[in-house]
Amino acid sequence: MIPTGRRSRSRLRRPAVVSLALAALTLAPAAAAAARPASGSAPHSTANGGVARTIHLVAHERHHAFLDQGPHGPGLGDESIFAGVLNDASDTARVGSFGGTLTSLSVDDSVFAAAVDLRLAGGQIVVQGIFDASAARIVHAITGGTGIYRGARGQFSFTEPASGVLDMTLTLLPSDRG
């Protein structure tokens, strides 16, 4: 999911997963563990007085493909397609899966448009943003969801503690629906 500095098929593969996509992103049996405050996370107040929910997940990339869309080598429109599994914060139980794309917005494949779907029990969370390959921590917007995540909004971020592994944090803002 994450680009590297190489100019070949692995160019768009800085070993890791999506934010990942994301989100990130839970209230049904397996996902309930991810939604509960885990690893020190807990609901917290927002600026407008609502309560945000923080979800921590560990993502493992399982599949990755690179599409060189122009002349051989880095360039606008090159695409990386990725998918994998989502585990709870302790990385001991599977709680979902993810998939997404990175589309190059630069001639050197250093900046990408990212779109990631996180599939959890009860629904999906959609994550989008600009991915800068030089950033240590990636931050994207949670732009929507389905099922129990309908109307989801907030922030998705991740770091890469090990090759092919992402430590994801989703901060879901209170719903506007009544």
C-alpha cells in the first residue's frame, strides 16, 4: 500500500498495508473488541461537546499489485492496488479486512491520491486523502461508511512499525444523524 523509493513494480510498495487505507474503523462480535477502548484508547470529548470514539487496528498487507500507466518508470497515474486483513489492537484477533488504491499525482511517484475501504463487522468505513511518501505518519479523512458506520466522519492515521504492518488509529466523530 505504501510506495518505496524504487522505480520498478515495487515502486509503490514501501513495505506496509493502507491507513490503508483505512479506516481505519465496532460493535458486532469480532469487531466489538476493536471498538472497545483498547491499548489505552477511550471515548473522548470533541470541540462541539460530542464524544469521539477511537479505534486502534493492526493491518497486515496480503496482496499488492502495481500498474505502470505510462512510459516505463514512475509517472502520473501509476497505480498501486492492495488488500489485507485487519486485527484488533493487540494483533491477536481478526476483525476485518481492507482494500484500496494509490494513484500517483506526481512524476516521481512521491505523492498519491489514496482511497481505502475498511470492512468490519457491521459495515464499512471509507478513507481518502493525499499520501506523501516522505511522511512518517500518514493522516487521511474518514469520509463515510455503511451499516453501523453510516455517516462516519473523522480522522484516520497510521504508522508502519514493521514491514507489511500498519498501526492504524481511527477517530470517529459523533454522528449527525438523529
